[in-house]
Amino acid sequence: MKKTRLWLLAGLFCTVAGSAWADGLESLEAFVKTVKSGRAEFTQTVTAPPREGQPGRVKTSTGTFEFHRPGKFKFDYRKPFAQSIVADGKTLWLYDADLNQVTQRTQAQALGSTPAALIASATDLRALQADFALEAAPERDGLQWVKATPKNKDGQLQNVLVGFQGDALAALEILDSFGQRSVLKFSKVEVNPALPASTFEFKAPAGADVLKQ
């Protein structure tokens, strides 16, 4: 389950007034067009679906997120476990420090219709609409929302809600095909910072097991 959660990251709604619908889609379009790189801290809450009358388990983690369009991003989980997801434009790497294990996948095959593709890969709405059905969602929590539903129904993702504060990315709500919900809230967001190329370089730590998929 932990790897499934990470891969869904490794890595955009409803009847409301027409003006509110436009706000969310306009924010998404502005974000895709004008934000070429970004850096933020995040808190992620993952809620597993309830079973046999028991409430779903909730797990919280924190870390940092960086991206450079098109196709490069890095999630560094710091608490409660050290884990990393790095996309260098060609390869997607997942590193689990506790296991000292690296999983390597071809980026083009691994991303596709994923939240990471929404944030870091597409350069315009037309590119996003090739993989997602996009629609606006009601304003909530002071944010404008867009819902993205993958056109490929064979993946592990049901849909993603992307929240914007103005043109700034503020939140992601991810629902997977197992009924698990992941909510990421971003803080200390930096727009278009200068990120060195080394940010998205990954080298397997000494002694780590490297698994190719």
C-alpha cells in the first residue's frame, strides 16, 4: 500500500455558478502556462477505506516538493519515514531509506494519467485534455478547484481535485481505485525559483537494492 501511494504521487468538478467554474479552470490554465518551476513544503494525509465497519486508517507525512516543467519533479518525504520520488525527465526513481531499496521505472510509462503529470508535465490545457477530462468544481476552503478524471480507465487513479489560491497551487485531493484518499496541502510555495539541474539527479545510495520495473 505504501508503494501504491508513492507511485500515485511519483507524479486535476458539479453544479455551481458559471463564474466559479471559470475561476478554477482559468487558474489551472494560468498555472500551466506561467509556472515553469516551483518549490513548496507539503503535508499529506492518507485515509484508507473503512473495512468491516471499522473507520479507515489515517496516516500523515510531511516533506518538500520541487518541480521543473516539463517532466522533472522531486518529492522528499521526511516524516515519519524518509522516502524520495525523483523524476529526471527519463526515469522515475523511488527510494525507500528504511529498506535501502530503489525502484526504477521508465518515466513515460510510469506517469501517464497521474497527479504528477498534471503538475509537472503538461505545457497547456490541450495537452492535459489528451489524458484527462477536466471540469470546474465549487469553491471550497477559500480555494478554486478543478477536477481531473483520467480517460484511461485501466489505471489506479479515479480522479484528482486540484485546488488553487489565485494562480498558486495550494492542494491536491487524490482518490485511487482502491478507495484510498490522499490529501496534500502545500505551504511556503515559491513560484518559478531557479532550481539547479542537480535537484532532479538521482544516484542510488551505496549498497541499495535497485529493482527495475
